[in-house]
Amino acid sequence: MAEIRTGVYLAGECMKSCKAGIKDMMQKKQRLLTAVLALFLLALLIWNICLQRELGKYKPQIEAYLPEDVYVAVGSTIELYNSQVAWTGIREGYSFNWDCPVGENLEDRYSVTGKEEQLGEYPLILTIYDYNVNEVMTLKSTLHVVDQILEEEYSIMNMGDSLSNGREWYRTIFYLSDGQITFTGTRGWTKYGHEGRSGFSAEDYLGPAEYFSESVSEGIHPFYDPVQEMFDWNYYKLYTGKDPDVIQIFLGTNGLADDPSHTVEAIAKMVKNIRRHDKEIPIYLVNTIYWADQEKIGTMVRQDGTAFLQGEFKNRSDKRIMDLMKAMDKRFGDMDGVTLIPLALMHNSRDNFEPGDALHPGDAGDQQFADVMYSVYCGTLEQ
């Protein structure tokens, strides 16, 4: 009997051991299946992320810029062009809706003419929709309708490139202001003097760049101090005898690149140096304009017949202008005594250029330059 009981006991223990082994094996199998499932889900997640990134390359990208304040003087007309306020890879895929108590919400732009009976501030809202009328983004600004009369006289020194090299907009602003605004500089004429140099970039003004006008050297530009070997505003005033009430910097076309930081940093160095010598002088920074359409970009040639804008195309240059504007706003938008003039948004780059020239607008462009700049002066100089 003892042997039978021992056998039964051993059989029971064996069964227990087998059950425990089977249970352990099932648990290991379950853990393995769980691990495999987790790895599968992780792989699926990674695949989905990669797929979304790849699809993102084909999804139309949109960027937009609208300044916090927009100015229009009585008698002047200001227009904000949809295709210049926003950049996108597929322009036809979006609709633009401007909302403001004054002005006109037109097919391709917002347009407002300053009227004396509408002096004041108004909310200006732009909503951008996709092709299914889904709201993509909303931008808000304040429209200031301001008096066109300035109480004081001002002399402005504008430094820039070919867009401010003896252009007609100097004369137009002089007449818009009834002679209250004159321009000064070592180049140009008495009331329309300037420091515009064709082909100059912002970085050129920081170094000893020599300027040639019609193949004749004018020497190194007068902002460069040869002793300190740097841009120096005080040196310019002492060397030239010029002491303006206002400074305007209108640069960016030359040196335009995918990375706007070189231009922005060069302008920042100028502003910092000016502020070191003139703590209160108003400084205006003009956003350079968009280029003309691709036909004019492609047909613009040098005197020897070679391509002037070789390898350039409209959509890329537009993106660079947009990035430059946003970078300028980020760097200078909150700086005391510095005002940005959003000319790029307000110049008709579709219609204002002459055949064969993608960079320099005709008379209609100069009129828009003058209206935009003068409106900002009227709204900010005597605040």
C-alpha cells in the first residue's frame, strides 16, 4: 500500500510539474506574441510618420505676412496684393477675403484710398481659405487713415541700391509733402539727394566697397571709416557734412538668398552703429519688392547680351522675399525708433515692370513707392 501511495503521489507531482511547465511555456509564448505585436505596431507607427513626411512634400505649403500696422495718407492709395501677402507653391489653391470697414475687398488685392472723413483706425483682417473653403489662417492688422499734412520739415537720407538710385519717387514724395520732406546725400540733386548705389547689397555698405557709375569710379562709399575699418555713421556725417533728420535703409534685392540672415545681420549692424551715435533719430527700413513675372526674369539681359538673372525663377525669388520680410519683422519689429515699410506687399509686381526688366519698375511703380513711404511718414514721424 505504501508503494501505491508513493506512486500516486509521484504521479500527482508529475502532473503538477507538467501543468506548471505548460503554463510557463504558454506565458513565454504570450510574451513573445506581445513583443512581436508591439514591434509590429512600432514599425507601423514609424512607417506612418515617414509616409506623412513624404506626403507633406506634396502638400501645398503656405506662408503669409501682414504687418501689425498699415498706413494710408489722405489722398494716397494703398493696395495689399494677395499673391505678395502670401507665398504658396500652388497659388490657385487658395482664396483671400479682406474684411475692413473702409476700403475694397477685390479679386486679387485689398485697396484703400485715404479720405479725410475716414481719419482714424480700423481693424483689417485677412482670412485665407483652401479650395474647399476651409479656413487656413487669419491675419490681423490695424489700418491707420492719417492726415497727409506734416507740421514740421524733415530731411531724409536714404541709402540703398538701384531701387533708390535717383528714382522718381524722391521727387514725388517732395511734392506730396508740399516741400516738407526733402532728401539728402552725396549723390543726386539738391532736394533729391540720396545714397543709392546700383548693385550694392547690405553687406557692401559694411566694407570698403568701391562704387562705379557708368564705369567711372566714385571711390569707396562714404559710410566706411578707413581708420576703424568699419561702417560708421558718425564718420559719414563728419566726412560729408550731412546731418539728416531721418534715416531710411532700402536694401535686399542684391544678396537675396534662401537664407536671409546675412542681409538682416548686415542691416542690424548699421542700425546698431547709427543708434550708438544718434539715440533718437527715426530709422525706416523698407522691405524690398518682389520681382516681375517669369517672362521678364527670363528675358532680362546685360549689355553684352548674357542673361542678367541666370538660373533664377519667380516662385523661388518670391519665397526669398517672403522669408526676408518675416526675418526683418522678427529682428526689428519691436525695436524702438525703427519702423518697417512693407513696400513688398504694396507694389504691383505683376503690372509695374517694363518689358525686359524684372527688377526696376516704371513710373507707376515709383508712384506706389511714394504713396506707401509717404503714408508711413505721415503716420509715424510726428507721433
